[in-house]
Amino acid sequence: MSADVGLRPVVRHRPTIAVVDLAAVRHNASVLRPPSAELIAIVKADAYGHGAVPIARAATRAGASRLGVALVEEGMELRAAGLGVPILTLTEFPPGSEGEAHRAGLTPTRYTAEALARLVAAAEGRRVGAQVKVDTGMHRVGVPWERAAEFVAEVVGSGVVLEGVWTHLANAEDPEDPFTDLQLERFSGVLDQLRGAGVSPGLVHAANSAGRLSRTDAWFDAVRVGVALYGVSPGPGVDAATRGLGLRPALSLRSAVSFVKRLAAGEAVSYGLTYRLERAATVGTVPVGYADGYPRALSNRGDALIGGRRRRVIGSVSMDQLLVDCGDDAVAVGDEVVLLGRQGGEEITAAELAERAGTIPYEIVCRVGVRVPREYVGA
């Protein structure tokens, strides 16, 4: 294993580690890039918990021509690490950050007149570009599709170069939902208006990971791939497509047994004594807790892999530790524990953990805490 890929040194005193497979990321990027469209690798939120800089390097080496971030700070981190490809910020620059963002060469997204005015003022007469986000029905951010053409005219009239027009799909992970059809119809209508007015929209993109997997008509000039880049399916409706492309999970969460005890039948464990043994059992302590991102909701519900077998996580997951019922098996301090990933012929996926914890796979990988060192393999 090597840590000489990112900017942060790996310091290990406890055995808990997140292992990131860069070869898997490169593979995923190469198969996710459509034959006739660009790949925008979304590396916001520290690349969904995988490490923004090493992931950005791996993705661009495998064919991603652009990167996408949520925050100006995220884009600046990539620039400081020497990433020179175009970096799109997916929301408007916060007031006061425009100058720094310009100097870092970040591509702004615009959808309000106020942010457009700040962009022009910060440019101080220099020619700058921007992309326009169109709200076709998700209603988070974006200029409403009904007045998108009007807003684009304002952008062009202000002297800002229109570098792209894009939208975001609300439920593409459900291929049967007709709302995606409606969104694409609205978006295509905006594009027709622009072209009818003699305005080139620049780079056109709509597909997120789910759209890339389920809707070839949403690919346009580029696809924005986030969670699929990390080998995680966006939802059950596109699981088959995820398997069909052979996407490989990049992240595993591993630790080791730190303490072993034999408990009699009837003994209860951890905070609240929520789990009581029905028979005598060997119980292992693992130095991983909710402060590391392992969901407390998996108390008495999650599984861990030890010795190639599934073991139930018992009792309340605490801040720094959890307990595992190992039955009558011989388990020793130092034995490897896999909480996310593969051991032998068994695998625990982000989708499995998400289903048991009542959340989504995105949250499972994103929440692996900063105090868990990342180690990179496959560099």
C-alpha cells in the first residue's frame, strides 16, 4: 500500500484504515466516458470521501477532461495540487470569493442576476466565461427553464462568454419515472430557443451518474459522473447497468480486532444494553465508531467480516468502538475486520450498509471520517 499519492501523510497508530483503489477509479472513468461525449469527474466533498487530489489525478489520467466541485475551496485545493484541467463549480461563487476563484481559473456556474453582476465586477474588464445552470424541475438551484433563454441573453449581453448550459436530473436512477422525460424536454426546448436566437450554448450537459447509466439521450456533450466513478450504483433501478459496465468499488473500510472476551448467555453489551446474548459467545471489540463515519443506525443491524465470515455488529455503535458477535469461532486480537469491502468470498457493499442504516450509498462513503487515514493502492 502507498500513501504517496495525495497531499496528506498517513499516520497510523490504530489499525483502522480506508483503502482506496485508484486502479478501480481509472477503470470506472474509462468505461463511464461515452464514446462521443466528455467525462466530467465530480470530486466534491473530498471526492465523496475518497480523497479529492488523488482521485482527480486518477480520473484525468483515465480520460476525464474536466472536474466538478461544489465549493471554491475545493477547486483551489485541486489547483494547488497542480491540476490544470477545467474545473466547474456547480453552484454560484459566494459573494466576495469571485476574485480568488478567478485567479484560480475556476469556471463559475451562474443562474442569478446578482451573481452575474458580481462576476462582471470582479473581472475588472477582463474577459471571463461562465456556465448557466437551468432548473428543469429539481428546484434546488438554477434559473427557471421558462426564463433561461432570457437569462442567457443577459449573460451574453454583459460580456461574459457563455461556456456551457446544463441541468440536473432529479430521478434518473428510476428509469421508469417519466419526470426525466419532462426535464429533458424542457432542457431541449431551452437549447432550441438559444440556437434559434443564434446563441451557441457551449458545452451542454445534463446526465449525472444515473443519467449516464440509464439515458443515452441525456449525454449531450458531456456527462457529470460522481458516485459511479467510485464504483457505487446510484440506485437499484440502475444496478444492472452498473454491473454491465463492470464498475468496481474503490473504497473499503478496514480495521482489526483490538480486544476479545468470552461472555456468558444472558450478558448484555454496550450503551443501553440493547443486545443480550442468547448463548455464550466470543465477542470482539473493533476500534471503529460513529466518529469514523460508521453509522450508529447499524447497531444490532450491521455485519462485519472476520476470517471470511459475516459477524453481526451487536449493541450500540459507540463513538470510537463497536462489538462483534463471533459465536464459538476462534478470534484473536489483530485479526482483520472488514466493515465495507471484500474479504475472501464475502463482500459488504455501500448499498447494503445504506439499506440497513436507512440512508443512501452516497452518504455511507462520504461520511468516512477525516480521522480515518486513507491509503492508496493501484497507483
